[in-house]
Amino acid sequence: MTRPSAAPNASGEGASDRFGTGPDAASAPPAAPGPEAVPLAGVPDSERRGPTVPVPAGPAKHRAPANEDDRFEQVLESLRKQIRDLEFAEGIAGADDGKALQADVLAQLSDYVLPRVRRPDIPLLIAVAGSTGAGKSTLVNSLVGEQVTTTGVRRPTTNSPVLACNPADVEWFSEASFIPTLPRVRQQGLAMPGKDGMLVLAATEAMPPGVALLDTPDVDSAVAAHHEFAAKFLDAADLWVFVTTSGRYADARVWEFLQVARDRDTSLAVVLSRVPRKGRRQLLDHFGAMLEANGLGNAARFAIPETDQIEGERFTSNVADHIREYLADVAGEAEQRDRVSRRTFIGVIDSFRTRVPELARRVEAQIETGRALGAAVDEAYSGAADRIDTALGDGTLLRGSLLARWQEVAASGELARSLRLRGKKARKGRAEQAERGQRVSALERAVRDSLEALVVSADERASEQIEQRWRDVPGGAELADKALDQPGSGLLAKQVRQEIAEWQREIADMTAANGATKRSVARFVTFDHEIVALVLIIDLLGYERSHSGGGAHARDLSGPSPQRLLKGLFGAQSLRSIGGSARENLRERVLGLLTHERAPFDHALSTAGIPSEDSAVQLYQATYNLEISR
């Protein structure tokens, strides 16, 4: 292959030249011309040696036997599925970074790694990327040898990525194979503006088979979508040609992308454009020093001077000849071409050693946050259950209205009158019966009111504790609002009353059951089961341990203590059995109410999208499996 010579410019220097080129694989000395060498484009027809059959790109020559290839592909597919199925909870620590890393790794697996594992003979993709106004489109047109992309003073110019390839390769870059989620249009020749978000396929005979050249959006564009486009295509490319200007090469955005290439060991060439004649050497030395300092000293390097040698949409003269020559060497020589693609492929696979575990750490951060939020719910409602359970047996409730109603019933002699000899009918006047009914009803209401207040206050305290702890966690406030806004709040009091009423009826049924009373008593005495059920409830609520209900105060009450009366009716053993069943029944009802009340918090957590407990472990295992299968 005859290489174009660099004609001198006015200063006697080449119009485009290499500066400080290191021994990078992508910048190896040009191979001697031979029958396999295929010029990239832009070389006069009289100087071309072709067309020839392109050498397959990618790591084909270095791959393992077919069965090992299948295993490697299966491991990659499994990894992709695990990453694709990951969920992240919005607003919670790790979500934004996790989603960005998830999308990045997933896209590279889908758009770069797996296609090259399945078909190692795919075209070599060279992505031209870089800064706004660096002249990428002009360079692409110059390298191809005809206008395939539009240029201009409007910034950003490239609002639609343009991919130039030989007509024989255009099918590979269709939706079925290349970045299938991206819409595209086939267009011969110039890519017109106004197609944001669409890949333009420019099929041209000026491109040799087996090689494609991609003009990407600006990496530092003011349009966020252009950043995403640039990253997406760079992730799918075998070789990056990164173009920046003498005025923007120090920008942070430029180095963010260059450092990605360094971290993934991507085959890379850098082009510094618009280099002024004055201070040229100092500027190139400084840019070279920055490349060295950032671990990119081995990248192939080129410089394009400030020039008005532009005709239409391309450089005139020999402004881009050295870059064209370099790319012709990369694309034309079998050994060099395979080395470039293999290096990038291996670099991407190597990068998964750190990128997948980093994704796992983001997952772990969300899992840990979910655990903390869930623990707050568990602790709050466990505490509520404990407080209720304690209050139900230590006499705490036997105060105020409940104690007063009990004292009224006990002092009225109702307990004694509720017992009567069998066969003897109680004779009471209507007024007395009404008064008795009022006292008993008042005691029943006081029992329900006290239990209702206990459960409702414990639930409110638990809810407040959860809300406070959730709001201290990033993203927890939104989940707390979601939980508290769910319908059904304010119904707990009604539900408690219903449960307590049913509980009282069950106690009355237990006291009336056959064999519930002592046989010696049952032969002669019958009793009012509703009143005895209330006596049993007062005893279960800790009458004997209550300071207000026991001790000196108890001697002021007329009639026997609840426990003494109950033992006389049922006996100690039966009383323990009835009391244990009644207490357990109440505990189950209370726990059911609390479970219902915590449900909005549990639902908010379960629907937040927090990763499952084993998802991080699976990612670590997938990284290990990938290492084993390589």
C-alpha cells in the first residue's frame, strides 16, 4: 500500500503529525504493504491495493474450543440476565450510581461483548469522539474521502450519530445486531440534521469491507442526550479516536472519557486539533504530559494545526493524512487489526472484575438500607406488642374510668347476686334490673375503652418511631409519606372495639362451657356468665398486682376479690386453663391488629424496588464464574 506523504506547510512542518507516539498496540509501526493491506478510505484509487478479503476482526484467533466458547457465552448471558433484572429503589442511597453503572455494564455486555463472542468476524468499529468544535465531522469526511456527515458553525453539530461503512457490512449495523434499542435510518450520503436520537447508516463504497467509522455526538455537549449517545457508542467500539482542541483539552469532561478508556485498556488514539503555530511545541508537550500523568502515555497521538484548508466539509491537502495512514494500518493488517480488537475486548472483560463488584456494592448499600428500614418497623411494632402485653397483666389499665366502673359493680353487690341457687329465680324490680344493666354495661364499655386506648396509643407510638427513623435515612422520607398516605388510617379504634367485643363473648362462652365450674358448686349454684366474664377480665388485667386495685384500696371494696370469686367457681386448675386461653386469645387478636397496622410500612418497603437479599451475592458469584470461564 502506498502511503500519502506529508507535504510541508508554510512553517515547513507536516500539516498533520504525530507527537510523542508511544509503543501502544494501536500505534505500532506501520506494517509493510502486502496483499492483505486495505486502505481505510480517502487514498486515491491509483494508490489502492484492493479490494481484498477482510481479515475477521475481534478475538476469533485467540478463542478456546467450541464447547468452552459455549460455556463462556452462557456465563456472560447469565451475568447479563442478573444485571438486567436488578432493581434499585428510587431516592435511596446507591440508586442513581447503581442504575448508571447497571446501564453501563448491561449496554456493554449487550452491544459489545456478546455480539463479538457470537460472531467474531464482525466489522471493526472505529468511533471518532471528542469535544465540541473539535472538527470530528470534518475529520470523518476527510478519512472516508467523501461527505457522509454534516459540519458547521452551529454547536452541537452532530445531533445524529453517523456510521459510515461498506454496503456489504450495513446489515450488521441494523437493529437486529447492533444496539437494537436505538432507532436508525439508512441513508446514502449526507446525514441531514434534525434526527436527534437516531443512528444514520451511511453506506459507501469509499469504506473498505470489514471496517466502520462512526461520528459521535460531542462528549461535552450542552445536550445531555449527546453524552449518553457518545458513551453508548464508545462502549460498542473497538478503537476510539478521541479528538479535542488546543483550547479544550484540559476540560474535565474530556478526561472523564479518556480515563474510562484507560481503565478499560481500550485501544485509543488521541487527536489534538486547532493547534496554533505560536507556542505549538509547548502546547503539545503539555498535552503529552497530561496524557502521561493520566496513564495514557501509550496512546497514539496526532496533531492538526489551525488551518483554513477546508473545502466544503473536508480538509484539503494533507491535513489528515497521518491519521488516515494510521487507521489504514490498523484496519488493513491482519495482525494489527486483531491486536486492536483483542486488546479492547480483553480490556472490557477485565474491567468487569471491578465494575461488577462495584455494582454489587451499590446493591449491598440498598439492601443494607432496606434492612435498616425494615428493622425500624420490626423494632417499633415489637416494642408496641411488648408494651401492650405488659400493660395487659400488670394492672396498668385498672385506673380511672375502668377502676371506677369496677368499684361500682363490686360495691353494688352484683357479684354476689349474680350467683344463685339452682331452681331459684331472681326477683328484681324493673328499676333494679335497669340499674344493674347500666352498671354492667358501663364496666363493659370501660374495658373496651381502656383496651382500645392501649392498642391505639401503642400503634401511634410505633408509627411515629418508624416515621422518625425513616426520615433520617436518605430516601426514607418518601417511603414514609407513601406508607402514611395509604387508605385505611383511622380505622384501628373501630377494629379494636370489634375484636374486644368478640373476645368478651368468647370468654363468656368459655365460662358457660360444660365442665367449666367445680362440680361441687355446679350442683347447687348458677351464675350470670356475662358478669363472671367481666370478673375474669378484671383478674386478667392484673387486679391483684395493681397498686390502685390491690393493697389497702382493695380492703375498701365490698365483696370478694376477682380471683377469690373465680377460684370458688372454677377451681385453681380450671381457672388457670380458662385464664391462659383467654389471655392467649387476646394476645393473638392484638398481634393481628398490629400486623394489620404495620402493613402500609411493609408494603412501602416491598414495592420500593430494593434489591433482594441474594442479588449482591449472585453478582459476586457471576464475577467468579466469569473468571473461571475465561
